[in-house]
Amino acid sequence: MKKILITLITLFISFSVHADHHHSTAATEVRNATDAFNLAYEVNDVDGYFDMYAEGAMLYFYGNRWEVSNYYDYWKKMIGAGGGVEKNTATDVQVKVAPGGNTAVVGAFIENRSRSPEGDINEEKGYETEVWQKIDGAWKIISLHYSVIAPE
């Protein structure tokens, strides 16, 4: 009986270590993906930025839902007309991996400065929540919610 108990405890510990390692690896991968996502946004790499979205992702910002295709068209037009992002800094980034290791939630504060095609500057702080899922071996955003934080 003692040997069976020791064997079971050893198995449980090894499964736990394997699960922790799997979640740690997933968290690192998602953190790298969200860093690349925010950098692509900051440097106005429209195609690199939109490559991070899953087809049909749910997007919500500035009080509206957006279809990825409409958002892409808006960005291409704005960038082409001389607008763009000048700063996009994420702080207090937290990554939580769901059981199974194929879905994760990222939350972060965002400091953003953007320029309209007319040259108007908008600076704001917000909070962003991204839901990432590993699809065909790549991490993709399946949902994004951004809320502006009112100035103090």
C-alpha cells in the first residue's frame, strides 16, 4: 500500500510540474505576442498588427463594436492620409492562462498618443483586455476590449 501511495504522489507531482511548465511556457508566448501586437500598433505596421487578430474576433472600443475588416479598412485609410499612432505604452501587463493552456487573458494599462490625418493630437490613458487563443499553432486575439480612463 505504501508503494502505491508513493507512486500516486509521484505521478501527481510530475503532472503538476508539467502543467505549471506548460502554463509558464504559454504565458511567456502570450506575453511575447502581446508585446509584438502593441509594438506593431505603435509603429503603424497595419498588416503586422492585424495579423494578430483571429478571423471574426470580437472588438469593442470607444463605445462601439467593430468588425475586424471594418477596423482594418479604417486604419489603412487613416495611415494613408497621414494619421497614425505616435506612442502606445503598456504597463502593469498581466497574463492569465486558462486551464488547458490554449487560451489566455491579458490586461494592461495603455498610454496612447495618436495623430489624426489633419494633425490633431489625442493623448489618453486606457485599460485594455485581450483574449488570446492558440489557433493552428499561433496565438491570435479572439476578443479585445478597450476603455478610456477619464482624466483626473
